[in-house]
Amino acid sequence: MRSLGIDLGGKRTGLALSDPAGQFVSPLRVIESADRETVIAGIVEACADEGVEQIVTGCPLNMDGTAGKPALEALRFARIVRDRTGLPTFLFDERRTSLAADAQLAQRRAAGEKLTHKKKKQRRDALAAAAILQAFLAGDRPRLDAAAADAEARLKAGHLGGVID
């Protein structure tokens, strides 16, 4: 099953793609935009172009595992993506995926690859999306059903009003 991984960011959103068997993951591209509609359109296009069958969106939980405002934004975003693509969409704990991406960049620098500051940022976002997707496919961490429930409960209680419409 071909899967798309998403590392949602404020200015850049990284995308990664699995092979059809779901065994290998590669960075796909970075969508450079703070406009959510532009990002969603890029994701819809990538899903159609690549034959994606499911989507995995990183969810930035707090280090204690609770869901704050960024996690609620990821939940809202994942719902919109699911509705626009019609594909099964999962949230997945993205804690420490940026660290994994940084480690890969450091290995590439050590191997002699030279990137501009802008290219490093782009590559990092796509590598973070790949780390999210790889961990999801490997079953390294549970899916975020509990975190999504926590986010929903906080929203209904009015603690994070305005984050999800």
C-alpha cells in the first residue's frame, strides 16, 4: 500500500512516499507555503500523481505525550486532508523526527554533500516526513487515537478555542 507521510510546518511542509509494498520510504518534496490551502492542494496533487492509498500526518505532541495547540492544528489539518482526498488518514507521534532528520543531514555533510542553508531546511522537512512515515509503517509507536481523543476533549472544554473550527 503506497503511503504519503506529511511533516506539517509553518512555512514548509515535507512530504515522503513509500513504495507500493510499504517497505521503503523516500523524501518526496517540500511544499513551501504558509497558506494551508496551497499546502492541501499540493498534497491532493501528490496523492493523485503517486497513487497514494493512505496518508500519515505527523502530530507534534508535547514531550509528556499530551496534545497542545500544535497537535490540535495537526488534527484539524489531517481531517481536511482526509476530506479532500477521501483517503484513510492517520495522525502519528512525530516527537524526535526532526532529530532523526538532522542526524541524516549530518551524515550527508560528513560524506561531502554540500547544501545551502535553504536547501538544508527543505531537505530536513522532507527527511522528517520520511522519518514519520517510516516509523508509522514499522509500527514503532502507537497511532494517536488517545492523543486525538485528548485534543477533542480539550477543544470541547474550550481550553483551545479557535484552533479547530
